Amino acid sequence: MVNLVSDARIQSVRQFNRFYTQVLGVLAEGLMDTPYSLTESRVLFELSQRDNTEVTALRRDLGLDAGYLSRLLARFESDGLVSRGKSASDARRQVAGLTESGRTTMKMLNERSDTQVRELLAPLGEEDQRKLVAAMDTIRQRLGRSRQDNTIVLRPPGPGDLGWVVERNGALYAQEYQWGSAYEALVARIIADYAENHDPAQEAGWIAEINGERVGSVFCTRKDNTTAKLRLLLVEPSARGMGVGGRLVDECLRFATSIGYRTIELWTVNVLTAARRIYQQRGFTMVASEHHDAFAPGQRAETWRKDLYDQ
């Protein structure tokens, strides 16, 4: 599916590109103490991560022109930094690797790069440094998502996760369904009760992660001795269509069954169609529906239930 991109967002990205190009220019000036440009340093860095690599693979990974890369490698070879030869598996292919002198040079470049970045960050306070690095991680993860593993990892909530659940529920449903503070207050009460009173032997929560980033959550709480409640299923828009919601619900069902609950219930709203499909696919049935204007007008609250004794 192709998402629409507004002109304002396009201009924001272009503005950021212009700004960061200036930052890179500042870093490049720092490399003038060496005879190597940023691109040349990048080639040396990539070679330092491999013993010997085929030149065609290096060119592909770096996105460089074949003739340009060949000239760089020839210069490095004449400087004693790189050795080149034929591939042992295919004599038609050329391989390249760093010499000991090349590794010494790369060590010096790494140390100078670390110093440049340290000087770039040093004027910022601890909190600003953390936010800046987190924003950079977000850019890298979002734009590189297609090249990442995308394995879904479920784990128990840790420090800060419960606050994240409240914040993301409030922000996401306000954005997508115009739900106001009444919903966020409800989520906050549920989470506060879970944090203060839950019994680990009978209740649990899960945070879903992809590539180390939180993308979803769900909780299984106790209604009574025989009935569990599935609560606060959330999936970030960036992770939808990847099976995160189904994995979270399945884990909740497995836990409730293992504890010995006979039935599991959930409360939802009719506009949450994607979540309702997940519930239907896993055998939940709607047992009650009523008019519900607390979050937004014209909506209906629904109670769904599933028997667990045949699991």
C-alpha cells in the first residue's frame, strides 16, 4: 500500500537534509588533518569490517561507481593501505583487504571520528544528547526497515513501559479516532491498578518489540476465579500488517489457558475494526453491545467472550 505524503512533510525532510549536509560538512573539515575524504574513509571502514572482500560486493554495498572505486583502491594500494588479488573461488573476480598499515590508519581515523562526534555532542546536556541519539535511531530504523529482521519479540513490561502504554494509547487513539482525555484517563486507571495490585501468578502483560523498538502491548488480568480479561491491545501503525496484534492476543490466550481460567473476556469499541477481526479469527464472539459516547459520539461499546476449556 502506498501512503500519501503531504507537501509539508516533503519540505520538512528537504530542510533536514540541507541542515544535516552542513553538519556533515563540519565533520568533513575535521578530516582535513588526514589525506582522506569522508567517502575514502568510508571505504577504508568497510574494508576494516571484512578480511578480504570481492570488489563487486564492496561497490554494491557502498553504492559507488565501479570506476571511482577502482581508482580509490589503486590509490590505497600505492599508499600501502590495501592489497588486491584474485578471488580464490573465481579468478575473474578481484578481492581487496586492508594491510597492517591500513588497519593502523583506520584505527587513527576511528579515533578522530569519535573525537569529532564527541565535540559535536558535548555542548548538549545529557537529556538533549539522549533525545538526539534516539531521533537518529528512529530515522535509521524507519528508513532501513525493509532491510531489517522484523522478528517480533514479546517480553514482560519493564521500567518505563507502563508509562509508555498510557502515553501511546492516549496519543494514538486521539490521532486516529479523536478520543479525548476520557480514554487516556481510563487507560491510566487500568495501568495504575495493574502496577499496584496485580498478582503475577494470575495476571501478566507483554510488550512487543521489533528491532528493539516497542510496537505493541496487551495485558491479561483477572476478573474472577474462572474468567480472565484481555485488556489494552495496542499495535503501533508502523508495525501493523506484520502479525503483532495476533501474536499478542495468542500469548494472552496461552497464558490464560495455562493458569486455568475457563473463559476470557474483552471490552472494545465498534470502530476498532482491525482488533475485532483478530478477536473473531481466534474464536471470540460478541455477547453485548451498547451505545457509548464517552470517547466520541455515535460509537458502541462491545463485550466479547471466548471459552477456554476446549483449548
